[in-house]
Amino acid sequence: MPPTFRHRRSHRLLAAAAGLATVGALAAAMPASAHQDKATPLHHHGSGRYQDVQLLSFNDLHGNLEPPTGSSGRVTELAADGTTKTIDAGGVEYLATHLRDARKGNKYSITAAAGDMVGASPLISGLFHDEPTIEALNGLDLDVTSVGNHEFDEGAKELARLQKGGCHPTDGCYEAGSKFRGAEFPYLAANVTDEKSGKPILKPYWVWKKNGVKVGFIGVTLEGTPNIVSADGVKGLKFGDEVETINKYAKELQRQGVKSIVALIHEGGAPASTAYNYDCDSPGAGDGISGPIVDIAKNVTPAVDALVTGHTHQAYACTIPDPSGKPRMVTSASSFGRLYTDTTLTYDRWTGDIARTAVKSANHVVTRDVAKAADMTSLITKWKTLSAPVASRPLGYIAGEIGNTGTESPLGDLIADAQLAYGKSVDQEADLAVMNPGGIRAGLTYTATSGEGDGVVTYGEAYTVQPFANTVNLVDLTGAQVITALQQQVSGANEAAPKILQISKGLTYTLDLTKTGAARVVADSVKLNGTAIDPGATYRVAMNSFLAGGGDGFAELGKGTNVRVGGDDLAALSAYLTANSSATTPYPVPTADRITIVK
């Protein structure tokens, strides 16, 4: 979910802050998810006909420089006997060590990413417009990445600054005498064009070359980016079809003599299991994965040899048939730097193409039992020191971990209640509040992370939950519109991948998953404080500015009248926690029982 005015928050917080005075080995062998085409593998290496090229990749880092906490910092591993366990994972200090160790002995190694490197970031990066993350990626020796939807959170001009460097136009330079140098790797945006010129706003592709070996990379983000980013962030831009764009530039690369091609696609799928090492080719190629990437993979030209994907925050290394029916590797490395993918592409020097029969790929956990990379530790220390006066400020107390997962989540209830409380503080007529689940970026962890004490919620932790700096707006909607908005959770643009709004106390309804489309929301079950919603009555509804603009496919919410633009959404959450919790009476974990689900 996009920010609308995050630069204002950063400027304000920085002003406040100014006023306050040996690399280890990989932990695990190749997991069960390692895939290789069934034909006889090629074993020629070195200066012969065949050259193995290592492709290391990851996606959806979202500025998580420090190890993510709670469930956001764990991955699930599937054992041979069918049991599962969770492993703590992530943090760029460890990611750097794992990547550097993986590169050892591989003279031909490329590191690529599939978008959302920045945006929706924790405070240590988000407070500084994600300059710290770009610095970290430079240090990780990232070679190339596609853009993701979150690269447009602050608009195309800010994305261009992250690429080219220069101080922020509002907040200036963060380090005295030091100018931000920008990304030392190309951002690729083949399907993002300027509406007036029709030309890509950044490079559409990039070619890696070494000793006669050439591998081309085409980068695209999902065509639906405008539906999940604020209008200001994509103003004047056009987002083209992913398949058409990749096929177009694959032909262009071929004309230039580049026959080995990898597509970096910020769009993904969902495997049947959440275990990072689940074999999604069992029982058949691609059978264990669904979602938009399946159709994309089946239609991208066979000239493309592998697809590195993202967006869904899932882990997979699958083969999906290309249009000619030939298996092709499709990978994703979860999110937040918890995994990286190691893919072997065997390059045929005689043809200049990848020998697909020798392609193999596996996801690896970024475990925290290896030595930290000293340069990443130094980078984190520098930015953490600058952000500490803001980040460490306590806001409130919680009685236990308040998660953000599930159809209705405990944290979703808390945030919706906070926004309703804010709405009532500025307009006593406020009746209810709704919150989009994509805007809740992490859970609130009970265990102390920086010496603040168990159960203490700091500003930095709250910022990680809601980093977008949207405003809390109030609008008038009829009861019929409220019901329609609830139905849009599971119909229209959201039918294939429902987006269930988090709702404030007093609003209840039944979600019948045995039905399809809008019928899943049982209309006559929608009640407010026990009374059925009156289709003809007017209700005052609080929501963030993203939803009030019709974001996430909720067109009905964008039709609200009598609009009142309120204050910052994080400020609303902060005030609510402060007013409703104390060290002796912490905020209880919500029961998440407002939506009755029928399966």
C-alpha cells in the first residue's frame, strides 16, 4: 500500500531528532526444493563449450536492513518426514555473508532482484527516504533489479533520485559534506512509460558480459501497479502488459546478439505450501503453484530462459512450461531478505544460449548463525544512530504479540479501532472504520528488540507497521455503499485474490467462502452495533487516504461524499495506544472475531 505524504513525516521527525541531542559457511545444503530438468545434465565447465553462470536473486526486501522480528523474521522448513519447523532468518548483515559465501568459487556470478527493494520500510530506512537501503544494496554488489510497485511510493522523480543520486529536495542531505550517490546498479522498468513520450522512464533491459558470455535482463513490474499505488505516485505514467513488454524486448536483445535472457518480474504466485523448500513441481511441473505468474510464464516467449519473480512474498523454485511446452525455471525468494535463490544457468558458448536441460535452482535460508558482515553492521549502526531519538520513543504497552496475519487479524482490529477513535475525536458522528490489510506491514511483537522492555511499543515498531504516512479521512457513505464496498473485497478486481478489510468494533458480518464473488458477503448479516445496516441511511466512515481514493479495487469507497481530510494515520495509532494502555494495564490482544467465516 502506498504512502501519500511520507516526505512530510520524515522532514518533521528529522527536525525533532535534531533537537535531541570471519565469514561462516552456509548453514544448510541444497534443500529438497532444488530442481533440475530431467534430461541428462551438462558437466562441462571452465573454458570449454559450456560455462556455468551463477544467478543469485532475491526480492521484496522492503528496506529490512535489521533482522525482521516476529513472524516476518521466520521461514518454514519442510522435513523429509512431512514435519515442519521455523527458522529465524533475514537481516542484511547475514544476507551479505551468505551471498559472499555463495559466490566463492563462482567466477561467473550475477546478483539480481525482482523489485520492492524499497518502500514500506522500517524506520531506519524509511525515515531517510530509503537511502540506507540503496547504500546496503550497493554493498551487497547487486547487479540489477526490476522496479516494483513500491518503488513508486514517492513518485517517479524520487525513484529517479534513488537511481541517479543527489540530496532529497525537501529534507536535503542527511550526512554533513556527503551527497547521496544513488544506486550503483540499474533499475529496470521496461513496461513503465511516460504517457507523453511513450518511452520507458528507466532502462528497459541490461546486459551482463564476461569473457564472451552475455546474459540479458529485462525488468518489469505488475501491470496493475496503478491500482495499488496512490495516484500521485504514478501520475503521468503508463504501465504496460508484462508479457507483451518482455516479448518485445526479448526480440530486441536477440537482434543485438544476446540469446541468453532472464526476466525480472515484480509479479508472482502462491505455492500450495508456505515451506520455502516445498517441491512445487510435485506431482507435475508447476502443479503446486497458482496465481498471476502462471499465466505470465506460460505466455512469455521461449527466448527467455528463466523468470525471477516477486510481489507475493512467497518462496518457490518451480518449472512452468513456456509457450513451446518446454520447462522453464520460475523463482521467488519470499521477502524481507529471509531467503536468496541460487540458480545455475549453463551457457552454451557455441550458440550463445542457455542449455535449459542443465538449469537448476534452489532457495536458501539467510540464517543468523553466520558471522555478520562488518560493513553492513557499520552501515546499520550509522543510520540507527541518526534515527534512534525518534525510533526509541515509547508509545504504549501490549499484553502479548499482536499479529497481522489471518483473514481478520488482531492488529487489523486494533488499527481500525484506532482510526475510528481518531474519527470520533474530530467528528462525533463517525460510525465505523475500515483498514486495508496491505497497509499493515508487520505485527507488533511482545518481546523487546532494543532494550525497551517486553510489551513496550516504540515509535520505530509502530512505524514498521504503518510506514505510509497516509491521512485518516472521514467520508459519508450510504448503507448500500458500505455493503457494496464489503462485497468488493471478494469480487471484481479482488475476486481472484480477496482483500479483506479490517473493521472497527461494532461492525460485524458473515463471509461465506462456500459461495463465489459478491455473494460471499452475506448482505443481510452486515450489522453495526447489533443493528442491520440500513441501505438508505448515511454512515460516517473513517479510512486512510489510500482507500478513500478507491485504492486496492475498492471503487465504492472512493465515492464517499462530505470528505474531511484528517491527520497522519501513524499518529492516530500512536495516540490510541498511549491513551488505552499503560505498564500496569497493557492493551489486550484483540480476539479478531468480528467477521464470521463460513468454509
